Amino acid sequence: MSPRRAILPLVVVAALSGACGGDPPNKELDQARAAIEVAKNAGAELYARDEYTASEQALARANDAVQVRDYRLALNHALDARERAQNATRQAATRKEAAGRDAMAAVDQATKQLDGLRERLKAAERARAPARVLVPARRNLQSATDSLQKAGTAMQAGNYAAALEAAKATTSMVQTVARQLDSALSPAARRRH
């Protein structure tokens, strides 16, 4: 075997060990962790769940690759984790803004309907509606008011999903009570009593 042929396998072995050798990609891992933290603080867990979860999984794969000293694979996964976390941050901002608009519209609608229900209840009281109608209507009005307050609190906290849910629940309660009042106060219902 010539000296030249003997050196070639050593070069290949050195190149292969270099692919798995070296140092772990600590800088990229730290960047990925920081990007994931930024995404979390931006609400990505709620508003960009898929991309956020994918970033966490990529970081976990990067850490696993470091454990087996495959630093090239660790680097690839760390870069992927950082990119996915940055995407999650952007998606969360866009979706959170849209959710805020939707929640605000729902709260406004629930507020108007609740105000309308208060007026109907006052009219029923002026018309001397029976207690069997007024008592549950007042109780349900209070429940709807409490639900709307929860929506407002959630809005202030930036939890638009909870605000939207509470506003929709308020609207549903208001509509149910309004139908009950209308039914109880209709001319046909009054003739029966």
C-alpha cells in the first residue's frame, strides 16, 4: 500500500469525526431558548399553538442531539427551533390582534343587549308583571351582568378568548331572558291569567 493510499482513509475518518465532533452549538441553543421565551410572552401558546409547540419540540430534539454528541444535528434543530419560535411570535401578534377585535365586538354587542334587557325589565315592572316572571328575570339579569363583568376583566387582562366566551354567554343569557319576558308579557299570556 502506498503512503498516499494509507493517508486517504485517515482523512475520511478525520472528516467524519469532525462532523460529530467539535463543540455543542451553545449560542444557537441559547438563541432558540430566548426566541421560545419571547414567543411564550407574546401569547404563542394560545394564539400560535402549533408553531410554538413545534419550536419546543425542535429544541428538545436539539438537546437530545447534544446528548449523543451529534452537534451538527443539534445545530440544525436549534436553528429550526429559533425560526419556528420567531414565526410563532409573529403569528401570535396577528392572531391576538384579531381576537381582540372579535372580543371587543362581542362585548359591545352583549352590553347593548344587556342594556335593552334592563329596559324590558323596567317596562315589565311598570306593567306590574307577576312576581313569577320578574323574580327569575332579575336573577338572570344579575347573572348576565356578572358574565359581562368577567368579559370586561378578561379583556383588560388581554385574555381575548375568555372575554369572547364570556361575552357570548352573556348574549345567550340575555336573549333567553328577553324571550321569557316577551312571552310572559304578550297579550295572549296576559289574557290567560
